[in-house]
Amino acid sequence: MTEPVPDQAAPGLELAGPTDPADWLTLPDVAERLDVSISKVHQMIRDRELLAVRRDGVRRIPADLVANQTVLKHLPGVLNLLADNGYDDEAVLRWLYEPDDTLPGATPAAALSGDQAREVKRRAQAQGF
């Protein structure tokens, strides 16, 4: 069995996340937006404060996870909860961008920037049960 190429989904699954290429940021773009060094962005990814995946061979971060020159407040908690429940980065991205009509904004990622952020975190925690 061969492993999928890092910027491809497993067979039968589409790539997760925003569909418009303009909705993604490269790591240097994120460093500029957050006013930090690129090495700090790499550290934030390792520490699960940010989520980066390969698209077209380049590590990218969904732009809506980095708002107003900061990372969304509850994102690190959600990333850690999902990782603790066995989710890989693509699965986390898929969970964040899966349409959910019970959340304002229609996806957990969109709800993280609003009043429902704690609800998204609660749902991420429930994924382990």
C-alpha cells in the first residue's frame, strides 16, 4: 500500500479546506500578517497553535484562521483536542470546514471567529467519545 502524496487526499476524499486559492496564506504571508518571524510561524505549527497543510507543494494556512493580526483565540485548543482524538492535519481541516447548519457561519471554522467558538471547542472535545 502506498502512502498519499502530502498535498493529496486519501483515495476517495477531496482535499479539505477553503476551495478558493485566495483563501490560503503561505507561511511567509502568515509571518507578515502576525508580525513575527517565519521561524515563529513554524514553531506555532509544531505547537498546534496553527494548522498548515500542503497545497500545490507549498505549506499553506487557511486565511480565516488568522484574523486581525492574531490566531483565532480557540483554534489552538480545538487543534489539540482533535489531534488528541487521532485526527491528522487533513482530517482536522476537513472537520473544521465540514458544513454544519447548526452553527452560525455554517462551518466550525467560521463559527470559531464568533460567539459560538466555545461550542465548537465542546464539539471537538466530544469527537473523542
